[in-house]
Amino acid sequence: MQQKVLVIDQEKCTGCRQCELVCSVFHTGTSNPSRSRINVIKWENIGFYLPMTCQHCEEAPCIRVCPKNALYRDEKLDRVMVNDHLCIGCKMCMTVCPFGALGIDIKGKRVFKCDYCDGDPQCVSFCEAKALDYVDADKANLKRKREAALKFSDLMRRYVGEP
């Protein structure tokens, strides 16, 4: 199975937070951004918005620190997942995550995190700005390289001129 990743283009993000609402409704049935698996970090004064979610780290610190082995890597899908039945809600994984990607369900006393909506990320489907995309892992970097090459070529034309 081809591995896929969530690609975020922060230059396109408008900070609308629609992704947070869609995520919380999809996973919990309620429109509550605090229960979302994606969070938009905002710096309003400079107009910078960055959607953040689990990066499904190769050497995930959350997996290493979990005392109940509730976090694990699904090898087939290459994702870090939470086994709700094993999670005791100790929040140790939340403490070590460098991206702040885990949340806590106060009622259920367990952690939650992005699971790519089982292969159909709702945040991608509802992002009107097209700041989010779900692509084959090997194409994720190719898209960025292509965009960088286009920017460089435009820059060169501007400063050097057309041949």
C-alpha cells in the first residue's frame, strides 16, 4: 500500500480554522476546536497561520514514553495510533510530543491524535484555501521541489531578464 502524508502549505492558510471544526465534528460529533486533531497556530499581528497535526514521527517519542504501550505504529499504514482500550490518560505522551499534536478527552480520560480519518482526512476535503493536501509520501517532496524551482526561475527572470 502506498504511504500517504498530510502536506500543509502555510502560505495558503487563511486562519479560518474550518479544519479544526470539521475534524472535531467528524471525530466527536460536536463542533469544538479543543477536541480537534488539527490545530491552527496563529500569529495575527503578522498574518501567519500554521495548521499543526501529528507528524507520525519515525522514532515517535510518544510511543517510547507510554507506560501502557497504548501508542503504537501501524506498520501497514505507517501511522502512529492510539489504542483507546490501553490508554490511561496519564498525558506523558502529550508532554514529550514536540508538535503538541496530542489532545486529551476529559470525559473519556484518554488521549487522541490525528489518524488521517482512516485515509480520508476531512480537514483536506473542507479546506477552501487548499492549504492542506493528502498525497503519496514520495510525491510530497517532489511538489515542494517543483514549487521552489518555479519561484527560483521567476526570481531569476526578474533579476537577470528573459534570454
